[in-house]
Amino acid sequence: MLRIRRNLMVVSILIPLANVQGDDPQGTVTGIVILEQDPPAPLIVKLKPDMQMFTGKKTLSIQRWLVGSNRGLANCVVTLRAKDGTAQAVPKPLENAVLEKDGPFFVPRLLVVTNGTRVTYRNKNSSCQCFHVAGRWHPSVNRLIPAGSQYEMQFDGGHDICPVRADLRPYMLRWIYVVETPYYAVTDAKGHFEISGIPPGEYHVRVWHEGIGWVHKASGPRELTITGAVQEKLKFKAVRPETKRK
């Protein structure tokens, strides 16, 4: 059962911008996403006998807020989209995009793909065969994939955020994020990210995390201009209710 507890999580996002001059100047955006409060307590789940045998444990600790020693927040998606839609570059489909079930987990936790990418769902070794993927703009797929088998699905419905579930094991929740821009990055274990090769122009900037959703529009600047040689800092603070599974 899902219950919403009105604990407020505050996130600040600091993005230093630096562009390189040249005959064909292209910019680079680097930054860090910081969680200014302590992350919530992890979810402790009791495993069924098959997963107890696989892991050698009776319980698992699940933490969706992965925070480094510097309070940097991992698994945030940062995207830049041209304000002039006609000038937006179209990204190429990715190769070798795989979402794999390994025992009690889907790996990776967050898979970011470009529109048109074919994703392979692969069951490496798990007795849990369910791959349930559904987005707003992509048809729901709910398949049982036996251990050692795989199935492919193409993501060509445009920008989307698709939860990946195992119906009988809600703690396995993961995400496939579909982008329509080539200018994107995922924050690393210390909250850092870098987006390079950005042509001059005006861009919308968006940040998303599974525990927050979209960083709120009132949290700070949501637009930036890339020119031949600009250096500036953008800071965002977002407040979102925390969702805990009881």
C-alpha cells in the first residue's frame, strides 16, 4: 500500500556553464545535484524463499535516494532542449541498450535511451520472470521472460518516463527514461554530470529524479543561453513530498 508522507525533501542543483570558442563553437555544461537534507530511511523488504536462496538474505535494504559523501544525488536526469523546436537536433538511436534482471533486481536502476532505441529485456538468472513496462506514450508490455531468455522492445513514442515493475515484487521498481534531445546526462554517484557538444542557442533545462519528479519551476532558472564564451552558475532548490512504501 502506498502512503504519502508530507516530509519535504530539498534539493539544490548547481550548474556551472562553460563554452569553448572556435570556428564552430560548442558548449559544455557541467554541474552537480545536491541533496541538502538527509535521505529518508531505506525500505526494508522481506524476501520470498526463492530470493532468500538466491541472495542468502531474508531481507533487502532498498534506498532510492543514492547520496554520495558530498551529498551529491545520483540518478538524476538532466536534459537541455532547444527553445526553438525547429532547431532541435534529433538524437540517434542507441545500440546495446539492455535492462537485465539479476536475481532480485533490475539492472541498471535507471536506463536513459533516445527515441527510436531498441531495448533488450534480459533475464540473466532470476526466478522472477515478470517484466512489466508501461509509459504514457508507449504501449504497456507485461511479459514473463524465463531465466536465460530475452525480449526486445523499441521505444519510438517520444519523450516518456516508463516505470519497470515485477508485479508480485514491488521493490524491484526501476525506470526507463526516453529523451528526444542529444543533450542529456545522468548524475553519477557523487551527483556530477556533464553535457558537451551543445551548439550556441537558447535552451530549456530540466532535471528529474525518481523520488522528486521534476524539479519545480520556482526552484530556479529553467532556461540558459549557450554563446561563444559564457560562464555562469545556475542554482535550483526543489521541494517535493516524500513517497514511502509501507
